Amino acid sequence: MFNLRGTAINESQALSIVLKKNRYYLNRYTDSGTGMESTAPRITEDNIVWYLPAYEQFSNLPAGSFTPNDFWSSTAYDNATQAYLGNGTPASRTTQKRIRVVRNR
């Protein structure tokens, strides 16, 4: 997968990019063993406006501006090494495809 600048990103980075389009809160955590502090985003269900569509939802998106088989869906396959593309075809998660973020109205 690639970001808008054409830089390769992995699957977890793609999810992070999508989630950050929504309102989120930063929670601070302190590790009781080491005393080190860290932060992690917390997103409530009410704040999710932008998301990756499931492969069944690609047919509801405006036609003509993209080809669904060029994009990842949010739908996981029944194993840890594959996921579905926007056209419903399973593909290896190491395959480089694009992501299309959609907005709830």
C-alpha cells in the first residue's frame, strides 16, 4: 500500500491513517513495571465517520472513478495471510493495493 506521497506503508499504518481522519482522544498509560509513559488513541463508535468499506459496500460507491480490484476492502479472509479486494477477490496481504476511505453521512 502507498500513502498520498507514494511511500509504501504496511497494513497497520493504513488503518492508523484511516482512524486519524476521525475525532480521537489520546490516553496516557504508565507501565507499572518500568514506569514508562506512552500514549494511545481512543476512538469511540460515535466518532467514527471515515472508514474502509467492506467489499460488499464497493458496489454502492460512485462508479467510474476507480476500479474496485485496485483497492483493499476492510473484509478479512478466513486466514491470516489474505484479505478481500473491493471486487470480492481474496488476495495476499503482501500485495500492494490502494485504500479508499469513505464517509458515513
